Amino acid sequence: MIINRNFIKKSNKNTIEVTRMENTGVYDYRVVIEDEFWNNFKSGNTTLSFWFAPKEPLEKDRNFVVHYSDAPYYQFGTIHYPAGTNEPKFYKFTLVTKNIPETYKTLSWFIRFKEYDLGKTFYLTQSKLEVSNGNSFYIPSKTDLEPSKQAIYLAGGGVFQEVYPL
């Protein structure tokens, strides 16, 4: 199986603490994309995958939109998270890139939280942004690795098995 490169910085685990709202009554949690992604993003569709969960069970079912962070804010999709649980759920979105201009570039993608999420904590783990028509196994981004392991990663060595056994 081909394992595609992950272009998300700090992809292993993010703790999202919704402690403030912007003037518009929303909070956009942004996840940084490696610059090199934009050199390849038109060579296939873009697939974003991750595990997501609240720290405490939610009182009501919730929908969270997921977008690229610059206008025209291309939307990956919507996370539907059910009430009454805090079990991590896996989400995968594939965005067709053929209608996105070659010049499009953004620093990040985001999950949008609303006022009723204020004071809540969420976890985003094993996030992966790849150029493909479907997701492959999670691997960390090269920027998540120690500098000594980045050289092995770039050379196509066995760092994947060393860091995350498949």
C-alpha cells in the first residue's frame, strides 16, 4: 500500500480549548499546512483525515464545518459529532481540486466552533492532509519528527515503522 506524505504541521495531537470567541461569535481553530503542499496539491484530489472528540460528552449533537483558511474558504465538509459520548470518531473528507485555481494558497485549515462551545475542550489527533483520492495510513509530518529522523523520512527510509508501526 502506498503511504502518502502528510502535509500538516503538528499532526499527532492538538488540544483545542475554546476560551474565546471572535467578534462574529465563532472561533476558528487553525491547523498549519506545510508550504510544500501547494507545490503538489493540483496533482490529485486533497484528502483530509483525523480523529476528533470532546473532552466531555456533548449535551446535543453538533456540526462543525471544516474549511481552508483563506477566501474563498473551500469547504472540506462537516463534522457531525453525536451527543452523549466522548469517544474519538474518525473523519475523512476528499476535496476535488480541479476547480481550485493553481494560484490558491493558504497557511492553514480550520474547524469552526460556535458560542455554545465556549469553555469546552476538544482533541484532534492523527490529522493528515495528503494529495490522493482517499486516505492512506497516518504518518506524522516530516516537521513532527526530530531533525535526525527527517533525513531518513526524506530519503524514503524506515522511519514510518520506527515512529508508527503499521
